[in-house]
Amino acid sequence: MNMLLYESGHPDEYDMRELLKTEERYAEVRSFGLNGLSVQVQHYRFLGGSSRDWLAEREHIALIEAYNEMTPGELFPERDDVEHLECFVFQIDE
């Protein structure tokens, strides 16, 4: 099973472990169990914005979701004004 989730900022592995265990928006992920879960985190920078407050980040996430729904042939991270910063993968073993 693959699940795509968006998180604002640039969380590291520790941040993602804590978010997956405690945040309500990740309850669906927890319902499947976290043990053995492989997590891939990709960091992107949207070059069109500069504000870093939560509301602006939330709006960027809404923009990504809407764009992906409207353009099935091109995903938001593939746009010219989106920079891929890094990717890391970790496994949760509890």
C-alpha cells in the first residue's frame, strides 16, 4: 500500500516519527500499524512563494493537491517552478 501525505516545512526523520505517532491527521496511517512501515520523505521548495507561516504552507499544500487533480499528466513536483531538494527513506521498527 502506498499513501501520499503532505507536511509543511522540512521535517527530518525524528520529526516524521513523532508526527506519525501523535498527529491526528496521521490516524489513518496508524490504523494500519507503524511497525515495518517504510517512509520516504521528499523535500521540495515552491519557488513562487516566500512566506513561511503555517497559513501560507497550508495554502501551498492545497495548491499541490488541486494541481495534481487537474493535471493528471504532470504532477506538481515536476513543474519548472518547483525545486527538488532532497529525499530520504527510513523504516519504522517497533
